[in-house]
Amino acid sequence: MTRTDGLTVSGTTTVKVEPSVAYLSMGLGSNEVTADAAKRQTLRTIEGLKAALMKEGVKEDDFDVTMEHFTDMRRSSAGVVDRPWNHTAYFLVTVRDVKKAPHILDVALASGAGFLSSFEYGVEDPSVYWKQARESASKIAKEKADQHVRNLGLKLGPIIRVSEQIPGSWDYSERNAHDSRRDNLLTEDDVREWTIGEGTLTYTIKLNVTYSLK
């Protein structure tokens, strides 16, 4: 006889790792009489800044201009604007020597960067750690289900439903100090189920599995 209500179990794993890269999102702008002159000035500054960073070990492929835009300052000012055209460019610097990241930031600011949008730590391939967490969470859920049916004298049937929860917003900056219990998706006991490794970045998977019962 198959029971329609089933048995739902969960497995949770947190993988902790040390960051292997740092991402610096920055920008700079220029004001000139014409839009063309503003862009040319911005690009000159970017080339000098890029050269300075490459002397510090940043590779050319790790410096990317991500966005540009123009602003007509006459539309936002009530007075006379001598240099009405602003051109702003945003760029991303990937620092592969994590310990040098603060120094790279200092060099960028000293070389013409106008502002820092974000400074975030991460890893080059997070899919490795998501896979590790997912495999471990699956094993935990199965072990729980096996224990329950042994204790209750039942047998597991086919899986009815599987759902996965990834607590919180997993952008680089929020991972650094993320407490998954604040999301109301994980209890303290869940978090204690299994933690792999040590480090400041965390990758947490909670897997919910519903089995039919025989």
C-alpha cells in the first residue's frame, strides 16, 4: 500500500572557503566643453590608470571597462556651466593576489579613479563549491529518510518532490558576513548538520526531499 502523504526530510551543507580573487568595481569621469572631449579625457585617464595597475601585477585581461555614459550638466544646473558635458566610465579590476587587493585599490585611486562602487571577495569558480554542498546535502537527506523508515518499520518509495533552498542573496559582498539563520530558511540545528572546510566565504544548500512510503 502506498501512502500519499509521504515523508519529507531535509539536508543542509555549508561549504566554507578562503577567497581566491578580489573584485574592485570603480569609476571615473571628466567634464569638458564637448561630449567628444570629455570621453577622450576619460579614456586617457583610464589608460594611465590601467598602466599603473599592470605595473603592480594586474593582467590586461583582468581590467574591463563595463559601462560608459554621458550627462549634459546643463540639464541639472540652474547656472552657467563652462564644461557642460560629463563622460563617466565604470571598470572592473580582478585581483588574483588577494592580499594585494587593498594596495591595488590605493594605486587605482592615486592614478585617477574617482570612486569605488564595491570591493568584493570571491572565488574564480564557485560552481565547484555549490556542487560539493549539493552532493553532501543530498546524502544527509537520504540518511535521514533511511533512519526514519527503519525506526518506523516502513519502506521508502519513489521520490515525490525535491526542492532546493539557497539562503539569502549570494553576491560576493553579502557572502562574507552572511548568517543564513536570519533568512528564516534554516534553523540552528540545520546549520549544524554539516560544515565543510574553513574560510570567510560560505556556500549553503538546503535540500528538501519528499519520499512516498510503502
